[in-house]
Amino acid sequence: MNLPDLSSEVIDRILEMAWEDRTSFEAIETQFGLSEKQVIALMRREMKPSSFRMWRERVTGRKTKHLKVREFVEGRFRSQNQKGS
């Protein structure tokens, strides 16, 4: 799969967003122009095989990773223990 040339900072941010439960693949595509398949290919390329398998198991079937199947439209969960407004 062809992946665009990305800086190490951008790759790190995409990996971080892909690991986040509530960041959808659509949000990554909007921000960085990578489709879900490209994100998966990037994760496979950048991660150790065992970490990639753990990530795939984690996101497979997760409703929050796809905007179409989310149970909420916008907003994010904020713990009462988390700082900020």
C-alpha cells in the first residue's frame, strides 16, 4: 500500500490518535488524509508485530472508531478527576 511521505512527528501523532478509543478513523482521515486501510498499513509498518496484533484486536469491532456506528454524535468523555473545564 502506498503511504504518503510523513514526518516522524506526524507519524507519532497518527499512531497516538489510532490508539485513542474515541478518535475515529474518519477524524484521522480528515486531519491527515489517510484512509482506514492506510492507517492500518502505517500501524503495521511502525509497530512491533505483537503490538500491532494487540492494537488490531483492540480496535476490531469498536464502535467508537467509526463515526457511523457511534452512539454519540459529538463531545468527549471527561473524567471528574481530569483537570480542565
